[in-house]
Amino acid sequence: MKYPEKFEMLGLKPPQGIMLYGPPGCSKTMIAKALATESGLNFIAIKGPELFSKYVGDTEKAIREIFRKARLSAPSIIFFDEIDAMATQRGGDETSVSDRALCQLLNEMDGVESRAKVIVIAATNRLDIIDSALLRPGRFDRLIKVPLPDLNARK
């Protein structure tokens, strides 16, 4: 986002989404916060479970509002912590809140409205339960495994 000319020069497209995954306690959230600080971009942090509402349509509205704010304050980063709470495999109950929230998230990530200069980063401990539609190109392009720190890193 800071050097788009370098991507153009190399004929590459910058990633639209980055999924950080690994076991609990390996600093996925801290990496996202450090990225926001170092990049100097606007940073919107969301914890997956916080989005859910008991009222029909409120969860989807909250997701739309997050992306609207990010577009207005672009360049920006949206960070979904614990995305596995809202992006599990679809199926079973067709009207579940998590299925509707996932559909809204997919629509926003596909860029129904332009998503230029907005990157989405997510963190999860459970990559195995994330809906495969989120991991397709154009959504979360990059999957980055964050392992537990070794002895030297812990020191």
C-alpha cells in the first residue's frame, strides 16, 4: 500500500487479504498491531464474537459499516481477530447468524463496492474450520503460519 509502484513495476498485484494462523499464544494479534503501527495506516480491529447481535440483520449491518469506515479512511487495515467465530464452514441451519455474517463478509471482500487501499487481515487458531470460500484468491490471498516462538524468541 505504501509502494504501489513497486508492485506495478514487477507486474504483481498486492494482496487483498492476509490470514495469520497458528496455535494460541504465538502473537498473531501482536503482529497485526505491529503492522498497523509500523505502516502508519488507519487500523480497525474487530474481535469476531463482538459482531454478533441477537437482532436479525444487525450483524450484517455491522460488517457493512466496518468496510464503509475503512473505505472512507483509506488507506486502511481491517483486522478480524478470532475470525473462526464468524467464518466457520456453512451448512446445516440455513438461517444461522454466522452463515449470514459470512455471506456479508464475502460480499464485502469481493468488492461489491470498491475496496481499493483497504486490506483485510485475520487471525485464527482454527484454519481447519474456516469456510473455504474465504481462502479463495481475491479474498485471503496469503496464508501465513505463525508458529510458537522458540527458546531464543521467548528470551
